[in-house]
Amino acid sequence: MGNNGTFIDIRDTRYEIINILGEGGFGRVIQVKNNSDNKYYAIKEIMIRDEIKNKIEDIQKEANILSKFDHENIVKYYDSLKINNKFYILMEYVEGQNLKDFINESIKNNKLIEENKLYKIIRQICAGIKEIHDKNIIHRDIKPENIFINNNMDIKIIDFGISKQINPNKEYTKTLNVIGSIEYMAPEILINKIYNKKSDMYSLGCIIYELIHLRKYFNDNMMHEIKTIDSDIYNNKWQEIINSLLQTDYKDRMNINEVYNFILKEIYINFIIGEIYINKDNINKDIQIINSFENIKREREWVDEEYDYKYENEKEIKENIEIKINEKIIEFTYYYKFKKEGKYIIEYNFKNNLTNTNHLFFGCRLLTNLNLLYFNTQNVTNMKSMFSGCHSLINLNLPNFNNLNIINMRRIFDGCNSLKKENIINSIDKILKEFNNKI
């Protein structure tokens, strides 16, 4: 490997230097291009000077730690090599900006981060930390500068320069020096020079606090002006997470699995869509519409033992469904369930051969307005529990409702406590009769 003018040679590949992404006392991070595949990469180039020759083992450890990960929320490692007085680490090039700059933009614009974006950001940070901790590694420098975010709110955790592999059987590990960034550093490191996985969790708590309040917890704590969640803007369940993660005693903090599952189970429910408009054409199987909605409205990355949402045609739904949110086409990625972006308007497109809509909107507890303008029920036979559990539903528009072939509407309005008869627009006697029977 060698640096030849505006190129860096790594084994048998030459990388063209495009841009210097960052520089420090001992090296730099460079954006490069591999002209053979036309892709961009990042190279961390570290100068091995006399004063850090004893640190070469730590540099090699960083490369070794990075090589353990293959996760969408952690920067990807490709190769590393030492030659002469330089050490190179070839990594994924991460587009976007760091989370510090993202937060500063919100501060500059005097605009809080929307909760759907906040949720996506925090969930991904947690997913990355979960992967790190699952491999018994502590990052030790979790802070906004070490988290990159792109325009799609996709997250990458970077910079494992002071990360450590730990013995999972030890309660904590000692350090000779205070390591990390003081504004995001856990008290046990500052006071007792010890650290464990819970030290990263304190840093996570500082970041969540900062994302919500656009103020650093460190500064507020120093001034004894700790802010609490404004429940009119954000789900107050975030406060429970913050309160746990910022405990002085690390034993009182949630671990990453507890935080991650808490977010998925307790906070996600506030992201059920508020308004849904259904249109026609495109989707070719009845079951795709029903199953895809079940998956979208529940965004679960854990297995719910009560239900089985794994349908035979998962792949077909993923390939064929077309979702628009605020006029933007959303491409879904499948985990256990489909993921959704945003929380405002979803437009479904499907053909008129729909026959079964049972449980279609079941459990959409924050659904307020449902406009089924192009919802054709001509061939529908089963509408059992279709709106059951829609506790916040206020307006329901069914202009093209056709009851000719419907044989099962049982429990269709169970739990629709906010819906009034006069707010069911263009309905007919049969559906009003079912509404009168709702529980």
C-alpha cells in the first residue's frame, strides 16, 4: 500500500483522493473513489510517529473491532494494512452530516425535530448500539459527532478509535485515563475511572435529551435547569427512557435491549397513521392490502408471540405495494414486519376485486379521519372487525359503500368510542345498524 500523488494504493486497488473529510493530530480521514467500480469509500490514514508508536496496537484493535460488524447502522469495514510509517483503514463512505450539525440546524431554524424523524433516529442509534453490545464491545465515545445522518434519516455510528472488547463476565472494567467526550461521559468514568456497557447508555441518554430539547444535558445539568418532555409535542414515554439512562448509578440504567424493546413496544403506538386515503388500481391481490396494512401499522422488529404476522406472500407485498406519504413514494424494507416512514397520509392503490377486508384497520388507535373515497365494496363479503379498536376515529367517509354481497360485518365498530353516527358519511342502514350495536 502506498500514497502516490493523488492516489492511495490498497493491495491491488488504486483509490483516487477526492476530499479530506477530517484531520487530527495523528492522521486524517479521506474520501476516495475506486475507479474500477465507480464507488466512493473512506480511508482513515494514521501517521505512526515516535510519540504514538506504542499506540499501534490500539490502532490495529480499532480495525479488528470494525471488522466484527456487518450492520446497517454501523460504518462498514473493508480492509486495513500497515506499511512503513502509516496505517490505513478502508471503510464505507458515509454521506450526509454528523448528528451535531443536524441538531445545530434545528437550533438555528428554531424548529423542534418532528417526532416521526426523532423516532427513526433514536431507534437506529439503539439498533447500532445493540449490535455493538451484543458483540461485547463498548464504543466509549457515543456522541452526536460520531453519528452520521443522511437526508432519509438513515443513521451510521462511526469512530471506534477508543472502543474496547470486554469480558462479559466482569461487572466493569477500569481505565487509567478518563477517555471520551466529557459532555457525554458517564459519571462512573469521571469519578471512579471505571466503565461498562451502561456507560454507553448514559451517553445515549444525553443524545436523546439533546435531540428532544435541542440543548445539551451536560449544560442544563450544570445549571440545574433540567427540562422535561412537553407531552403536547412528544410522547412522554421518552421521559421514562431519559430518566433511566441518566441515572448516576449505572446499575439503575436500562440496558440497550430494554431501551430498544421499550421504544418498539411503548412509543411506536403514537405513530399510527392519522389520515388514510384509499385509491384504486395497481395492487393485484386482496390479501396484499390487508396483510401489508397489518405490517405497516405495527412496525415490529421483535416477534410478537400473540400474533403471527409472517404471511406466505411477504415478498409479493414488498414488491408490489405502492405507498405515498405526503406525495412521496416510500420504498419499504422488510424486517419481521414492514416499516413505515412518516405518520400523516397514506394512499393505497388497488384494483376493484377486493373481497375480504376483515381486520383491515383493526387497532389503529390514533386514526382520526378515514376517507374511503375510492373504496369499492362490490365484491367484499367479509368486513368483520374492520374498524375495531379505532378509538380515536372521528370521521368515516364511505361514499361508494355497497352491501350487496357482504355477509359478515360482525364487530366492525367495536371500540370506536369517538365515532358518532352523524360522522359516518354517505352510509346506509345496514352499516348504521352495525354501528348501533358497537361495544
